Amino acid sequence: MTDDSRNWIISVRCSAMVAAALVVIAVIRISATYSIYSQTSDEPYHILRGYLWLTRDKYVHTLHPPLAPIAFAIGPVLFGANIHPTDDKQNDGNAILHSLDYVKVLTRARMGNLLFLFLAAAIVWGWCCEYYGPFCAVVAVFIFTMIPPVLGHSGLATTDMAISATLCMSIWMFVRWLDRCAPQQSIALGIALGLTLLSKFSAVAFLPASCIAVLIAMGWRPHVGVTAVRRAIQIFYICCVTFIIVWIGYRCSIGSILNRSSPVLTGGRVLSQFARFGHSARQLLETPVPAPEFFQGLATLVGKNEQGHASYFLGRTEKGGNLAFFPVALTIKTPAAFLFIFMVSIGVILRWKVPRTGYVPFACFIGVLGIAAISRINIGLRHVLPLYPIFSVCCAIGINEIWMRSIRYNWPVLNRSSPACARVLIVSTILCGTLESVWSHPDYLPFFNVFAGQQPEDILIVSDLDWGQDLDRLVTELKRRSIRRLYICYFGTADLNKHGLPEFEILLPRQKVDGYVAISMRLLKTNAGYDWLEKHPPLARIGKSIVLFHIDSTPSEATFLRSADDSSGIIQMENANPVSALVRKSPKSH
């Protein structure tokens, strides 16, 4: 329907201008959170990885690909941040942040993620504009830039927005390549695939699922006149370009995959098991290859998935995956109005006759969600953040079809008032979703819709509600209340001695105390050693992720209970990530 220019109610130029204005509004909303949120748990590590890529001879870390960390480190490096790296990655990451003004360095790092927001919005607009028209493109960008999780993760120096943009780009380029088997399309697809693989290792699973979904949705058949030889040549071009992009991303490094001098975390076990197949397999792993860190990272991901990761879901802490985790996360962290539009759009796409490319976004959504659902690593909606660009395209297609049919009175209902009612319903629903998004400011990261109820921490916590982002808010609240001494149990990677806290002491599990206590919601809900705090009414909720208590108990209740394992002053926190699991008992700051 949208191939007919008479159905376009807005020109391409006006559509591009409106989309650009929407992105600018999103950037303004995101930038307002920079000074509110302290660093999240993962940000120092990503910034350090990018810093080492820019200032050293090779990319020395295999847990994440380098594309997003490079973008995060450009700002701090240009700003003059400089450190002497050690073996302590957490301290090194914090050293970069505190090498100059903390807020300015962190802000410049987070601004690097805006590049991927721009790219994602441009891809969403271009995809819709090419196949469904400029009106559909504007609607898609509007919905995309109004989704709180998108805004929240775009405002952090984390890797999830990068794969959200590049995976969507790969899907669009693949659709174009199927339509036009030309060298230009092959090169574009190769670049998109290379950037996607450099964004996050989960792309290795998401890309095949998306491509298969595209082929099924389009009912693709080889073009008449395109020989098998020509198609093979184009595939060779794609592979070459993808290889070059990935290799450049790892600074054209060459080495053996089985490198004993640099541990590969759980991937080392996977590679060792592969080497047991025989001498030939071991020789293969020890043979120098381009970008060995990429293959080590894949082995790490496979190993971590096999082991499973401790996750919190529906009030329970489990190790391993749950098929319902990501569907539930999407249901309670997406604005309810946009969910309604999405469900209506699915019905429109499946019931009405739409162009064959109209089925592609929905098929890709199902494919990526299906792959994510069987994962054994369930630590946040962020792992399926790439679904949101596709989600926005699906919603826009449904709205576009309903709006265009109502204008042309090509309506599958006899009642003449139905088209007008449909347009009113669309506008009202979009307005409700917009109000829901605006109302969530500035807490886009821990946003939950009405389906989550009054206590969303009983459903999800890890990186969806508590990612260590509210430490600076806690400092502000303590100063406002003139609190001079504090017990704190904070889950995060921030250096507590450098954030202006009053005199404090780390609260250990089973340690009952009198006075002010600040605890991360993640630890309050996942560590049984802090259950006693829930018997006391909270004094305040700091942001969404920290609870402040004032304990005033009798002397007999203020006891110090600790086991021999706690005597070192270092405790292992439940559900901590592998790097930030240890919290050291900090000295009192004066």
C-alpha cells in the first residue's frame, strides 16, 4: 500500500526533519540523567577496555567485543584522562573516572553511546521509509525514542545499545540484499555484519535467527536471472568484508586461540575440552589466526551459558535460564500503551494484506526473542534490547496500515464511523504511551509499567531496577538529612571513599546494628543475611535502587553476628558479577 505515493501524507524531507527533531528531544532527555546517575556496575570495565584499545597495541580483553568500548573511551581520552594500568580492572576503571573531574569524565564516556542511538534511529527511519513510507518512518522513530529502556541504556556507557543499532542495520541490509543482489548491497551487508559482531557476542546467535526469520517471512526465492555463481560471488564479498571489519576491530591481531598466557575465563575450559578431541584439534587451536580474541570471546560466552548465571526472577534467585524471563521483562518494562499498539499491529500484519516485507520485523522479533528465551544467562532486559528497534517498526507498520486504510475508506468494517474511531484510538494510545514515558523521567533505566505493580522488585532487579546507579543520589540525601555516620551495603563498582559519603562502615550479612543503614535493593532481596532489615520500616527510597533505614533497637538486639568466613572483612555477595563480587570493608573517611 505504501508503494503508492498518493498514500504518503508527509514528504520524505519533512519526515527526516521530524525524525531528527525527535532524536534531539531524546538526547536532551538522556543528557539530563548524566549528572543524576553515578556509574553502573559495568561502566568502569567498558571504559577501561576502550582506553586500552586506544592507548595500547592490542585489545587485551575477550569478554566483550571492542566496538562500544572504543566509543566510550574516545571522550575521556580526548579530555585528558590517563592512568597506568594494573591487574585490578575495577580499580583501573575507577582510576580513569577519577583521573579528572568524575562527572565530566563519566559524561564524556556516556556521550559515546549516543552514536548508537543516532545509528539506531537512522536505521529505523531508513528501513520504514524505504519499504513502508515516510509517515511510517516518523511513527517508528517516535515510538523508538519514547521507550524508557532505550533512553535509559542510551544514557550509559554499556554495550547493549550498540548491538541494538547494528543488529537492526544487519536485518535491513539483508532484506535489501535479497531484493537486489548487487556488489554495493553485498559490501553494505558485510559492513553491517562486521559491526554487529563487534558489538556483542550474542550477535553470533541473534544474526542467524534473524536471517532465517527474514527468509521465512519473505518466502524468498532466488531471483530469475541471478545465477548460483553470481550469488556465490556476492556471498564471498560479504564474508571478506565482514572478516576485514572484525579483524580491524581487534587491531589486526594475530595469535593462537588457545593462549595460556592470557586466561579466557570460562572459555578456557571450553577450549580445553575441544582440544581433547585429539592432536589435530590442539594443533588447530594453537595455530596463529587473525583476531584470536574474537574466538576466545565466543568460547567464553559458550562456557558462561553452559554454567548458567545466577539471576533473580519472580522473587527467587536461581542459576540458569527461565523461558518466561525475557517475555515477562518485555511485558513489564515497555510502556503499556505501546504494548497495546504492538499487539494490534501483529493482528494487522497477520490478518490484512501487507507487502511481504511487512512480515519481516515481526518474524525477526519472534526469532531473536526465541533465541534469548533459551539462554541460561538471564540478568536483565538489556540482553534483548535489540528487540526495541524491531518492536518500533512493527508498531509503525500497524499504525500506518490502519491510518492509510481509514483515509481511503478501504476498511474491512461496514460501519462508516469505524475509520474515525480508529484514528482517535491511535492518537489516544500514542499520547498515553508518551505521557507514560515522560512521567518516568529521569528514571528510564529502572522503569516499570503498571503491570509490574507497586513492588517491581519482587519480579526483576538485576540491571533492570538496581545496577548501582543511585550512589550519588544517596550522598545528596544524606547531606540533606545531615547524617554523619552510616552503615552501607552497596552493590556496585564505585569507590565509596571518593563519592563524598560521610563516615561509613560496610554492613556485613547477619550484622544487626543501630543507626542509619543504606542498602542496595539487589542485596536486600537476594541475600538472606539482610532479611532482618525488612522488619523495619524504611526511612526513604533513594532513587529506585537504594533503601535507607534508621534502626533504633534495644541494646540486646544490636548484636554483631558473623561467621568465621566473614572475618577477613571481604564478603561474597549473591548474584554478583564475576568481577565486582567482592566488596572490601572500607576505612572510615573523615
